[in-house]
Amino acid sequence: MTVRPRSAAGLVAAVLLLAGCSDSEPGSDQQGGADGGAGGGGGTGSGATTGCDWSANDSGNPYLIDVEPPADDVPATGTTDLLMSTSLGDLTLTLDQQATPCAAASLAHLAEQGFFDDSPCHRQVDSAGLQVLQCGDPTGTGAGGPTYTFPTEVTGEETYPRGTIAMANSGQGFDGSQFFLVWGDSQLPPDYTVVGTVDDAGLAVLDVVAANGNDGSMDPSPGGGAPSVPVTIESMTVA
């Protein structure tokens, strides 16, 4: 397993953007770590693998949660499903291991560690061009995540229609644990890893979140606020 430290200066800047990102940056998290087992479970795949570059976070961010990253080699074909059980209902997240193997493996791995259990979805945005629910920070601050990062997996052709699952980031080219669920077609630059899709039942849950709105506590920047009706991830498991 390879864990490379990132520069403190870059990470400090990234952490600041976690809690104060623009509408074009739905959010982010920064992390670091040691070693661990690859995530994976329900879904499809042929056994092909690829390598991932996990980087330790030595920024001193107090909101990081110590967790080892997945193994270097992760599944690179097919899909895997996560069951995200929330206080408002269940969502099935289908992760694309072929297009975004490292992001998919990381989310599955963190789910297996119980990283997301009993954590809030801390941000909802319902502006004309950005309609998302942001989750994945167990601290609920918008600055938290695991103690490792990995490079953002984008091609420059990404779009963010309803039903998209994408990784939040601070614009530093690295992802962590925070992700956003798109409940309405959103206009974003292709800077966010599109890791998968939400099922129809999950979209129905997101529609309830959308109807309930947010408290506006993050307006005008980064935009939105905490969901007016709290959304808690009660558990996240590999299906």
C-alpha cells in the first residue's frame, strides 16, 4: 500500500475551502492514513484491478478521522452497490468501478469501516443551477473526512444530471469522503468525480429533502445550508 504525504500548505488551503467553497464547489474533505483492505461487495465485476495513489494528510486539520485507506489494487470493472439507510428512507448507491475505481473503492471501504454511520448530511443546496444534498463528513462541519486523499478522477466531460453521485472537493485535485447526491440537474464544471447513480427509491428520498429546503446558514457562500429537516445516515453498507 502506498501512502504519500501532501504538502501542508496545499492542504490548509483545501481545508479552508471545505467550509467556504463557492457554488461551483459543492464541498470537500481532506484526509491521510496507513493501510487497509479494499472495499467491494454486491455488484458486478470480472476480477480486473487497478492501482490507486492514496496520500496521507499531514495538514493538522482537527476534523479528520483516522482510518486506513484501501489496498493499492482495487476492482476496475463492473459496479458495486451501497445501501445508504437514512432517517428519511433508504437509498441504493450504484458505484462505477470501471470509470472511477479509486472513488468507488474508497466509498465502499469507508462504508465497511462504519465511517458514515450516524453521520449528518450537512448541506443542502436548492439554487437554480445547483440542487444537491452533501454528505460524507461524520463531524458535520463540512471540513471533515478520513486521514487520506486520492486524485480526483475526471475526464473533462463530466455532467451532473438528476441522480448523479459525485465526490465533493476543494479544487485541489484530491477527493476524500464527502460526496453529493444530485436531485435536480446541476450546472457544474467537470471538476467532480462522477462515482455513480442513485436508484429511484433514493431519488424519492431526495425529493423529500428538496421539498423541505434548508436553513440558509451557508448563504451567500458556499450556498445553501443545513437541511431544514435533518438527514442522518444511520448506516451505510455494501449491498
